[in-house]
Amino acid sequence: MRESARYVTRFLVIFAVVAVLSLVLVGPAGPSLNPYVSALTNVLAGSDAIASNCEMKTCSTSVPVTCVDAIRAHRCTLHGNGTCTTTICP
């Protein structure tokens, strides 16, 4: 009986160490872009962007370069030489 309890304890300790290491090395899962994301994640991200006066725009990959809607809080700046810069809003 004691031997089985010892194996169970070892297993639980190893499991806990692996779980803690995975959180430390990889970090918690952030919001992802898939159809199963909560509708409230966009509302919360939008309120942060509104509070920081962020326009929620990013540079397009098409030619000519323009500013397009962004999912994350970014600010798009078009330059006179046909280039574009995207910066993360604070």
C-alpha cells in the first residue's frame, strides 16, 4: 500500500513540475484568431484602443499601400514616399 502511495505521489509531483515549467517557458495562451473566440474579446480590446485614442489600423500588403482595419490596437502612418509604418498603440 505504501509503495503505491509513493508512486502516486511521484506522479503528481512530476505532473506539477511539468505543468509549472510549461507555464513558465511558454506562458498562458493568449487570444487567438479562430472562430471559437469569445465575442467579448473584441469589445475589451476595442475599449482599450478607444481609451488610448488608437485608430485600429495597420498597413496593407497590397500596392498601393493603404491603411486597413486591424484586429489589434495598431496605428497606421502613410508617408509621402509611398511607404507605410504600423506602430503598436500604448
